[in-house]
Amino acid sequence: MFSRHFRELDRLYSHSVFILTERDRESWHASCARHWMGRSVSLSKLWNEELVAFQVYGTALYRRSLFDDAYDQHCRAVTEYFARTDRLLLLNVCAGEGWEKLCEFLRVPVPGSPFPHGRPQPWVQPLQKRVSRKAARQDVRLGTR
């Protein structure tokens, strides 16, 4: 998912640095398809993730052409915005880039631990359960249940 607010973040934190992660387009599409396919969306019950997806991609469902357009527009916007600075790192973790390139950019020592390469699966369901439990508690407190 893209952070569309890099300009605002840059204005708020003017001495910050930014990292744009890259990856092979086909593997990115395969990952997007696994993540988004099989979903059904109800306009009356959109999760925050679906609202963000709609704002970023123009859809809450996986559509290759829309995702391609959003990816290209985002990468172009970020690289053009930071073109005259040394505050942007392009990092392709899937191609093997990791601690060395990242730490050189940040001017910090390389840690002795392996570079992390993913999050445990399934990661969305536990988050949705926590959000649902929190919402249920709020509904009870507000007297809506």
C-alpha cells in the first residue's frame, strides 16, 4: 500500500528521509492478487483498508490496470518530488537489497541480525478481529447495542 502523504510528511519533518520500496512488477501483482482476490465489498460496511484502497487505486477490489496506474503514478510522483535531494532511498528487498544499502543510507551500523522479509500469514484476520472487538466495546459503551 502506498503512502500518499509523503509531501505532507516532508513538510512536517523537513529533515527526514524517505524509502520507496520497489519490486518486480509481476511478483507485486501476484501479491496484490492474493491479498485482494476473493473479496466482496459492501458499500455500507467498508473496512478502513478498503476505503484507503479505494482512494489509492480507485477500487476496493483488485483490478490489474488500476493497480498498474496507481503504482506508476506513485513511483513517478515520489521520485520527481525528491529528485533534487539525497533524502530518498529506492530499496528492492525482493531483489536481495537489505541492511547494507539501508544502513548506508541512514548512516548507521549494519545489525548482526538477518533482514526481515515478511509478516506472518494470515495477518489481516487477527487485526480485523481486534478491530471488531474494539468496535463492539465502543458500541456497548455508547449504548448502541
